[in-house]
Amino acid sequence: MISHLLADLSPTQTQMILQSAIAPRPIAFVSTIDENGAINLSPFSFFNMFSANPPIAIFSPAKRVRDNSSKHTLENVLQVKECVINMVSYEMVQQMSLASTDYPKGVDEFVKAGFTALTSDLVKPPRVKESPVQMECIVKEVIALGDAPGAGNLVIAEIIKIHIAENILDAEGKIDPFKINQVARLGGDWYARITQDSLFKVAKPLTTMGIGVDQIPYEFRNSTILSGNHLGKLGNVEQVPVISDTEINEFKIDDKKILHQKIAALLDDDDVLTAWKIIIANKN
């Protein structure tokens, strides 16, 4: 493993490593307005939600590494404490990237990138019509993290109204991850697209208490075939199932390699109960 003291790296090196390692990141496509009414539209992947009550999102327009200058978005939210955070779908990613160009102050990225500006209901900056989810926000606070090149500025935005395209909803009126077609940011020129092939479910242990990996019999916990994900599924059950003598005979497998491969296959198919029964039937 290669290790670095970040104090020994340049801001550019640090930025490249962190942006590649901390990924994928959601993208806040932020529209703002200055005190003279000039509109700005720019994407930020230093972004996430941090509270539901109150509904808070934070994005960070960092100082430019090359010359330590501030981004127009930061200047705008310090003047007019409002913004719209527009989420980015695959259908608009190339236009979004174009809007990240460092145009001179006063240039409208809505026009340059070919987006349609919608009048917001409660804030001055416009929404992006092409975005599947648009969040009107009040800027509660801006926290500067430093003065050096690459230093972030946390824009703490309270979401006061959200607009959701109907075509991304499922039958229950919830946002469908297969329909919203979101993209995420990685390092360099790389992005990720959220597709059906890239999505999977992991059961949340919110109302249950898993027994833990430490309760899995030693010979299976230290298997060279079962992965950490396999062990996580086994440890997420609330209790070890009880099996009958008939099932013990049914699930007995003498070949250890085949035994572990069988358990792995069952876990890959999310048949955790049968996997556990085979473990019980074959534990030492």
C-alpha cells in the first residue's frame, strides 16, 4: 500500500487523489444570481444532503487550485443568499459539463449550455427545466475552510421547495432509481451512470439486530471462497435458524470446496436461509 502525508503533496496532487478516491459523488447543478441580476449556473460534486429536518444540503465551491480565485457561484451566494440545486440526469450531462466552463462573470451559462430557465416559485435564481429534480433553497450560512488554493467553502442550503418530474416516479409516487437516470462524478474526466446493471439492494439493519460475523462458525468465517459480502449477509440475520435431523442429512456435503462454493452461490442469489442451514449441517 502506498501512503502519503498530504502536507507533502501539492494542492493539485491532493485534489486528484481525493477526487478519484472519494467517488462516486452526486452533482449539484447550482443556479445563483448576483445583486445586479446576473445569473450563473455551475456544477459541484463536493455535495450531499446532511439533514432531513430541517432539510439541508451542502455544496462547496472551492477556490481554484491554479490561481486561488473564487468561483462566481460563491460570490453570488454571498450577495444573494438563495440558490437552486438541480439534479443531473444522463440526458443532460454533456450540457452540464459545458456549463462548468470558466466563462467571464456575467455570461449566462443557461444560454451557453442550451438549458431552459424556469422561474422559481420562492427564490430569485431560476430552475433548470431539463433537470428531473429541482430544489429551491435559502442559503443559511457560508463557511470558508481556508484561504489557500483548493480551499472549500461550505454553502449550507435549506431546501424550501422541491420540484420532481412525474416521469421519474414509480407506481407509488416515489422516485424510481431506474427512471431518474442519474450520473455521478469520479476523478479526472470520469463519470458514472446509474443503470439497472449497476443497481443492487442491501438489506438495512434498521429494525433488526444482526448476529454479526463473529457468530459464524470459524471454518466458514475464515473461508477462502466466501467473501466479505457473503459474510455480511450471513451476519445480518437476527438468529441462526434451527434445522431438523432430516435437513441435516439433506444438506450434508463432504467436499469442503464444493460446500463453500454452494454456500457462496446461495448467498449470491440472496438465499441466506438455505445457506445458513447448509452451514449448520456441516459445521464441525
